[in-house]
Amino acid sequence: MTTVKKVLILVVPVIVWGVLYGLGCQKKEDTEKAQKEQLTPISPSMDEPASLGNKQIPSDMEGKFPKEMLRALQKSGHEGVDSPREKKDRVPVSVPPDVHNKWKSVVIEVDDKQTGEQKDYVVDINKGFNIPNSKISISVLTFLPDFSMSSKEITSLSNEPRNPAAKVVVHEDGNKIYEGWLFQKLPTVHPFEHEAYAIKLKGQKSV
């Protein structure tokens, strides 16, 4: 009996130490795991506002662009994904009669990247102009004061300039180098890119 007691006296502390050591290791692993999870970046949800590089779509503009267009804007820099401009070109444009009758022209801002000079040009819809001392011509095809896009059509939700957009075509030396939409409130959405000039939609004029 005395021998059994001696064995228990020796064994029990070893067992207790082993249990405590195991619990300590487990707690350490759980702590390290929790720290790693806190440091892991969370991918943004598509329900959150879409970002354009370091710029973010204003919250009051989100309703103008369905989720499919926001996804296209987010992925426009990836290979193998159609650009927003290509997607919109496959959707018919419908100009409401009241919009057609009210708006006569738009104001296009041309920035000379070499001199830093900026000039505004008033261009009638369905007409164009040449940038002075260059081989570049700009034509305005369509203007929508309240741009909206769905899977069926591109149109204007109202006749108020809440989300002005103009579709333009740019030619250089007789060759088409750009065709797309310029957004007055979102100038960074697939803008016209050229080594010498930048163009923006600055305003609009009614009849």
C-alpha cells in the first residue's frame, strides 16, 4: 500500500503538469490565430460603393448605376473583362422627346497637357469642332441630362441635369481614336486618354 502511495505521489504531479502545459499551448495557439484573423484584410462587398482607383463614386450617384455597371467599373483594369464603354455600346440609347427638344448644346473643356491651357467650347448636339492647331476633331452624338443605364437601354430618368452625360466621338488625322460617354460629375470614369489633350464634359445649354 505504501508503494502505491509513493507511485501516486510521483505520477499525479506529472499528469497535472502535462494538462496545464497542454492548456497553455492551446491558449497560445488560439491567441495567435485570433491575431492573424484581425490582420487579414476583408474583401469589400459588392453592396458597398464601388471605387474607381483611389476615387469613390459619390453616394448620391450610386442609384444611377446598376450593380452590373459598378462591377464593370471595378474590373475595367483587368484583362479579359469588357470595358464599361464596350458594354454600353451594345445597349441601345433612347432619348426622350422632352430631352431632345430642350437641350441644344454642351460645353466641352479641352486641356492642353503640354501648355497647361484650358479652353471651353460650346458644341451643338450632333455637331463637332476641331481643336485649334491640332489634328483632333470632337463630335457630340447624344446628350442625356439624367443618365441611367439598364440591361435594356440607356436613357434619361428626367429632364433635369442631375447626372449629365454626353456621348462623343474623337478623330485624330481622320482616324477614330475614342467613342464613349463623358460624365460631368464622374470625369474619371473611362475618360478620353491622349498624350497631348484631355477632354471633359463641363456643362450644357438649353434651347
